[in-house]
Amino acid sequence: MELGSQIRKRRQALGLSQDELAARVYATRQSVSNWENGVSHS
């Protein structure tokens, strides 16, 4: 399973929105979305 899929699955299992997860890890909702979708910018 890809990392993004694992993040999404765990977030959903915890009942968190992307916004809520972002707040917990001091990131933006867009960052969480990018992680879940496997998007990276270098």
C-alpha cells in the first residue's frame, strides 16, 4: 500500500477531516491533500 493511501485510510479511521489532520501536524490542508494523492514539489 502506498504511503498516501495509508495516510488517508488512517485519517478516515480516526474520523478526521484533512483540515483537522493538518492542524494536528502543523501543516496545511493542501499539504495533507498532496500527501494523500502522492503529489510532491521539489
